[in-house]
Amino acid sequence: MKKYIPKEMISKSRFKDYYAKWSSDEQKLLLEIMERLIRENSEYADNKNYGHMCNLITSLAMETALEEMGKTRSEAQDAVAQAMYSFIQPKIAPMQKLAGNSWFVGMLKLTMPIKYSHTVGYGWDVEYPKCGSGVYSIVIHKCIYQQIFSKYSMPEMTAIFCKVDDIMYSDLPRAEFIYSEQIGRGGSMCDYTFKKR
């Protein structure tokens, strides 16, 4: 079983650069909160969910710590969101370069179900609808971000993570990223489709 160690989780998260800016006392508080959150959500802490939990638990702990340090909930959530969006910014250009190839959607169709079989554990419900040539779809019926953030009365934090998909995929040169709803924005599912342009 994968060990969930807070410092290691932060180092593998989108928040490692932000964490480095915190004082030693702030970091200590964050690690204590993470330890508690890991215990309280142990059912999700399996081998497959590890990558998701690194980002999810770190972000939730940071938001909680920032509130304890005097920020309002809105200020804390905005700080966490901006830290994540800044971290992924350098990844946009490589994604667009990859998506400039005619085989991009076909590659997603082939590799993503395999990737998800290793990275989606307890709490998820994911479906791969049959698609024609040049189209790849994934439907997420249950999402652990929504489940855990809602448990702590912060369902709006899920939308912060949903926005990453919009940032990464909304302007791809050879593929159109389409959806009608997202769980994090009040939808019953995330119905994502990539369609070759």
C-alpha cells in the first residue's frame, strides 16, 4: 500500500512552489492539518488515488491553514487557486504542441483508459462511451474532489480544479474540447469529449 506522507505528497503536487514560500511555522501547521485529513479520508487513500490525493489533500489543507492564519474563505481559496494556475502555466505550451499532431485524439483514445485504470481508485465512477473515428469521450459520474471538498463544506473548491481542464484544453490546435456540464460547477457529471478538428 502506498504511504501517504504529507511532505512527499506536497513535493508531488501542484502546490510545491507555493509551499516553499511558507514560513517554517506555517509549514508545520500545514503538515499537521494534512495528517488529520489523510486519517479522516483513509478510504480514499489507496494506491490508484495517490496522485489525485496529493493535489486534493494539499489544497484542502492549505485552504484550511490560510483560514486559521486569518484569511477569509474567499481569500484562502483564491490564493490556492492562483498557486495552482501559476504552476500549470508552463505546461500549456507543451500540451498545445502535442495537440498540434493529427494523431492527438487517437492517442488519447488509446492511452487514457489505460492511464485511468492505474490512477482512478476508490470513489470514482468513470465511463468511456463508444466513439467514432477522430473522437474520444470520457464521462465522470462520481468525482472524489467533489466528495471530499463537500465533506468539508467547500464544494466550490471542486470548480477550481475543473478550471484546470479549461486552461489546458480549451485552445488546442488540432482538437476541440467539448462538454455540456461539470460536477464541480453543479452538473450531474463531467461529459468530456475531444474531437479532431
